[in-house]
Amino acid sequence: ESNPWKTISAELKYENPWISVTEFSVINPAGTPGIYGKVSFKNTAIGIVPLDDEGNTWLVGQWRYPLGHWSVEIPEGGGPLGSDLLESAKRELKEETGLLAERWEIIQRSHLSNSVSDEEAFVFLATGITQAETEREDTEADMKVEKVPFRKAYGMVQDGTITDSLSVIAILKVALMKPELIS
């Protein structure tokens, strides 16, 4: 369908190594002048559901500065726009959990907050799991890793313990693909 918005002008308001914020002067679909803010990400979001042969997965917990509290999530991070998604996923999984996987499959593509952001995300299912050493970034120094039955991770989505959107999407997708893990 055709774009009902008309852009009059754009002004970069803020930029750092990870994001930029642009304010647009627009004419909205009703024909009224207004503004629209857009956060552009410099990385593609990557989430990984590692799954072993016994139906276990790994969750990570860390303090999320923007939320001001602890968050339980799947292993996730980002790769520079245009970089190889699989290589980014492998790096993030090893970095956060120390896990390596023999098999990788993209199982979901998503836009995480499309009313204000252009952030695109990809979820991988990683199987054939082996343990190695973590390679954490400074911002992940307090990260906790827990191996749990996938059924428990699914329950944590259901009871609202896991609220991170990429984690919710990933866990629900795996539950749809492999219902035997939650029954």
C-alpha cells in the first residue's frame, strides 16, 4: 500500500555508537502537521535459544539499565548492520554462555518496537550444544547464566517473569515448533 505520511524535514537529534535519534516534521495520514521521532539502530538484534538433547535451554540474567531492574532473557546481542547473522549469533552465544552449537537455524524475524524504531531482530535455534568458556563484554560482568528445562523457560514467559520482547518471541516460537518440550 502507498505511504500516507509525508516527510517535510528530518533533523538528527542524538547519536552514539549504537543508535541515532531523528525527529521528522511530517504531515500525518489525516493531513495534519506534526512530528515523529525515530530511533535507528546500528546493529541487528540477535537472539539464540540453545537447546540440548534433553530439552534444556540456557537463560541469562543481567541488570538492564534502561529498565532499572534485573532481567531474565535468552542469550542475545547484536551484530553490525550488514554483518553475517550466523557469525553474530555464534559470537553472542559463546560470549554470554560459553556454549558452542553444531546446528543453527533462523526461526523468526521480528521488528521489536516498530512504532518508534527500525530495529530488526532474528532468532536462532541452536542445537548440538557443547560447553566452552565465556568471553563477556564489560557490560556483562554481572551476568548470571542458568541451564533450565525448556518447560521452565516457557513457564517464565507465561507467568511474566521473562518480559524481554525478543526472549518472549523466541521461547513462544520454539514452543510452537516443539510442543513436546512444554507438555
